[in-house]
Amino acid sequence: MKKLQLLLAVLIYTLFTTGSFAADLAKIKGKVIDADTRQPLPGASIAIPDLRISALTNESGEFTLNNVPAHGRFLVQIRYVGYQTITQMVDFGNPLLADFELKPSVIEGREVVITGSANSSDNKKNSTTIATVSKAELLYHPSSNLIDAISRTPGVAQITTGPGISKPVIRGLSYNRVVTLDNGVKQQGQQWGDEHGIEIDQYSADRVEVLKGPASLMYGSDALGGVINILDALPAPEGTVKGEFLTNYNTNNGLTGSSLMLQGNENGLVYRARGSYKNAYSYQTPTEFVPNSGYNETNFEGQIGLNKKWGYAHLDASSFRTNIGFYDPVRNDAGELVNEEGNAFTDAQNKDRTLAFPKQDVRHYKVALNSNILLGSGSLKATLGYQHNLRRELAVEGDGPALFLNSHTYSYDLKYSFNEVNGWAPVIGASGEFVHSLNTTGAEQLIPDYDSQAFGGFAFIKKTWDNDTFNAGLRFDYRKITGKDFHGDADFNGFSNQFSHLTGALGYTHEFNDAFSFKANAGSAFRAPNIAELSSNGVHEGVFRYEVGNPNLKPEQSYQFDASFDYQNQYLSANIGGFANYINQFIYYNTDGTTKDVANENGVGTTAYPVYNFIQDNAFLRGIEASLTLHPVSFIHFDNSFSYTRATNRTTKESLPFIPAATLRNELRFEPAIPGTSHSYVSVGVDNFFKQDKIDSFETPSAGYTLVNAAIGTTLKLSKTQDITIYVAGKNLLDKAYYDHLSRFKPGRLSDEDTSLGIYNPGRSVTFGINLPFTLKK
């Protein structure tokens, strides 16, 4: 509690004393015009990501940005539908007038500004392989959660436990090898568990950046595989009050989701509030309902802050809760899924939104201060965070939690960016966290109580020429994890492990011309073993195995190289790249067939669980990712992507477990010009998943399959400033019965004794949705 009080004191002090760093007041005025016709473009968006400010042009194409610093160079992004998005560095110490010329393009404007690197930059000048997912892509493709929504990105997959739980996979790596950031704060929610999802509201994300490959330089341990960087929208333009209401319904599991957001900006005082709710009953496969697979989510979040001439400081708070039903598959002689009494579930039970037992009750509370303050000739970005995660597993109605994990996380991330001189842009930074985790009142204990401390520091420099950039960085990390001694219903021997590592990265980009560019990146990364790998000793109920940790595990060390080519003109966009990732001391679990008898919770009899031990070998992962978008005319859009990852154990020469299958996605979209609408579309897509037989010895192979999808939508103009989007999107329209290779319900994943208990992935689903943005004050 004292640490929390100290953190809050720092937040409040920072928020209300940053005015001491103020520079003289400045304004940026400008105009956005068509490069060919010289006509103004009303409604164009102007954004400065590093200052978290934005503006829209008026009927004359003019805009004004108030309360901006009187000095410094900042990246400005200008966007307008039907035109190429442009970025430009603007020196705030000189111009009070900035004019921007946009070129028409039938290719949709891509997210070209990347914020997840050392400082915001044009993606062409950033050597790290980063893909962006827009809010429209998050909303208008059928999905059950945030990770499901981004899994269409080449190189990204998901480990699923039905529609309610998804874990991100980047280039074959997941769990604690992928860092999830929510507005700069590293999400800490016991992510080592197979059935532990991401406690973040899907509707709150404005866009997502996916950093592929080692990112330890910026984010320390756990970023060995990549980063999911979830970003909220920029504050409303000054003097406006706006919001949005969105709702959708899915036919497969009755999923209803709604979210209401309101935000405003009064002379630099910014605020935002959002409330969201989801509710679903059991999902359907092409052959049956999956009992007790429903879930619900409730999220409330708010922001208050200042956007002033000295920079910005935003205080965010959120409360997220989800309840998820679980079902251990049991079939009768007729092959029906049945309950403990051997009775088949009724249709009324399957569509009951009241969850039965067993189930999870997960609550996640978060407070964070994000700021970027001008100091001297540079700027200091700071993120201070506190998270409280409560994870209850409830086995029997009326009893207390069978498992209750209770963790507190305090974190900080500081980056100081020096003023760019002759193309040289240095950045130094430090970050760290403290985690205190307890087992609270639960009858079961899989891991001991533990404390974890981590801190690291880095130096990064980037040199920019006209068509080339070069960057290099070095980082040192230290982590200490202490497991508490406990002997009772479970046995844990106390331990204290310390890990340290030096990592580095080199990157290079070259722009051959305005359309064609190349980037390459070489880097090392490390990951310290997590608490489950070091010390677990018990039954992991959700995955039907007895896990045994190893306190002598060493950190994983990764050495990766990736490169890609990118081409984009008015009618075509293409990208192809590859990667090679050598990981020494790769940690994974394996079994030799040994079982352990454990007494059942009802006190009657025992159950034999397969014993899995955490071991280490050397690994090699490599793959390719490609995308091709053809837009020959304004109303035809043909989008294609392919990704493939191959992973082998260099020690045993076998394949690594749980590697996603190769995927080819194709979508043809027709976008007619309809009077009274600003955008309409009809699309048909085909997703091809290839067979996956490159598996570890204890896995089962997965057959290939093809899914057919379709969608239709339109944005209706209700007035000059008001519109509404209505859409219908279908997934797996042919009701194909299939097993995704990373589904935890596929044969052999939940039980090694009986591979007949597999449960198919969801069947046909159709989502109906409405998105209504609105403005209360302009």
C-alpha cells in the first residue's frame, strides 16, 4: 500500500507541476490542398503523435494547432480519404504556417507513423518489421476479442480456448515471449498460463502495432518474440466534445457487444470515458454446441490530462472484469458431450447466458500516467503504471476459489530523446517493474508466492540521410525472481534466481524511390524464465497436466535477422520479407509418458495426470511473410497475404511444439460509389490454412482446411458532419468442420490419454454491427 501511495503521489506531482517546464506559447497554422487541383481538402486529419494532439481542416482546408511547443522538431501526419498519407518533420521553432499537398490515390492510406520504437517515425525509415491494424479492421472483421481481431496479420496467430480466450503468437512464439503493451504499460496478468487471456477491452483500441521479432532493446525481457502495442485514439481536437457508440451481435454464440465513449478537449484539458460490455452463450461447432463455453466482459475506463505548450500528461484508469466458463470434454457412447451425470446438455442450457461451474472470474485494475515533457532541447517520455490482477478459478458452486492468484505490479518506463542534429537522433532510457504475487485462499497451488524485480537501461542512436537510415542500440537488463518456501497441500522449495544480459540491435533502411524501399534488422534478445517454468509443482487444471518446474533453468538467448522489401504506388502495394531466429536455451515442456495420481476434488478416487517437465534445448525458427494489394480502379480491391513459420529443435532435430500452420488469405472487395454514402463495400474472402505435420512427438497433426468469408457494409451520411456505419460480416459461411492447430480443444491437446475428445473450432457465424460516431460540440 505504501508503494501505491508513493506512485500516486508521483503521478499527481508530475501532472500538476509540469507547467514549470513551459516554453513560450506557439501556434501552428496551415492548409491542406489537393496537389493536382490545388483545391482545399475539408475534414483532413492532422496529427502529431509525440504530442498527442490533432486537428481537422475547415471548409477552406485550413487548420490551427494551439498550445504547441515553441521549439523542437516533431513528426506530423496528414490523412485524407482517397489520398496518400504523408508525414513530415516540422521545426516548431520557425514556421507559423505549414501547407501540405496530398496526392490522390485509390490505395487506402496506410498507417505510416510508428510509435512503438524509440521515437515516432515514418514506417519506411524504421528498420523494425512492424504491421499496423486500424480500428476499422478491428471492428469490421468478425472477432470475439482483441487478439482474435489482429490474428489476420501475416506472422500473427493465436492460441485459443474457445472464443473467450486468445493468446497472441508472433512468428511461432507466445506466452512470456510476447509483450503486450496497453498505452505504454506492459500488461501483467499471469500470462504464463495456457488458459489466461489478455485483460484488455477490444473496443478501446484505436489501432494496434505489431512489432515482429526481438524487441528487448526497447522493452527488456519477454519481448524476445515481439510486441503487441495497443494504442488509444488521440485526444479530441481542441474545443470539441465527441464520442462514439458501437454495438454488434454474432449469430454463432449470441455474442452481444456494446461500447459508449465520450471525449473532449477544453483549452488543452482533455478527458475521455468509456464503458463496454460483452455477453455470449456457448458457441457452436458445425456438429454441436460446446457446453459452458460462454463468457462476459465488463470494462470501464477514463482519462484526464493536459495538452499544453510544455508537452502533455495523461492519467488513465481502467477496471476490466471477465467471467469465462470451462468444460472438460466428456462423451457418452453416442458421442454426445455430456455433464458429470452423463446427461446430454439441452438447447436451453447451451443458450443460457448464466455461466455454470467450473469457470474463471478475472479482474484487472490499472492506473497509469503517460507524459512527454519538453526538457532542455529534448523531451522526456515517461510511463508510470500500477496493475492489480485477481484471477479466481471456481470449481464448485458455493465453495471458495479452487485457485486464486493475486498480483500487484508497479512499473516505470523513461525515455529521453535528444534534439536531432544533422540527422543524428540519440535516445537513452530506463525501465523496470516490481511484481508481488500471492496465492490467496485457493485450495490449489500451481506456483508459489513470489516477488519479481527487473530494471534495465539502454542507449539508441539513429542517423537519417535523404534516402537512408541507420540505427544501433545497446541495453543491459537485470532480473531477480524469488519464490517463497511453502509446504502444505502443495510443496514448494524457496529459491532466489538472478539473471542479467546485454542485448543489442542494428538496423538499416533504404528508399530507392518514393514507391520502393528496403529494411533490414539484426538483433539479440533474452528472456528470463517465468515463475511457472521455474517452480510449478501441481495440476494445471485447464490443460490437464501435472507440471514440474526447474529452478536451474537459464535465460533464453535469441539472435535474429530479418529483411523485407516494400513497394507501393497508386494502384499496387506489395511487401515480402523473411526472418531467421536462433534461440539458445529455449524453454519448453515435454513428457516421457509418466503419470501422477492426484486425489479428486470431491474426495472420491484419483485421476492420473501426465507429468510435464520444463526443459531446455536450442531452437531455430525461420519463415516468410508476404502481402499483395491490387487496386486497379477505385472500386476494386484485391487483398492477399501469406505467412509461414518453420521451427526445429536444434538439439533433438525434431520440430518445436505449437507452431501455427502456413496461412494464405485472399479477399476481393467491391467498393461502389453510392449517393448518400461516403463508403460502401461488398467483399468475399477465402482463408486457406495448410496442414501442419511438422510437430513434436507428443502433438497430433492438423489437416488443412479452407474457410469462406463475406461482408457488406456502408457508411451513410446523416448530415454534413454526421454519419453512421452499418455492416454484416460472415465467417466460415460453409460451416466447415476443422481443427485449428493452436486450438486447445483439438484432439490430443487437453488429454493425451484419449484423442477422441477433440472439439471443432466455431462453425458458421454472422456478425451484425453499427458504429455511430457523434459530435456534441464543434
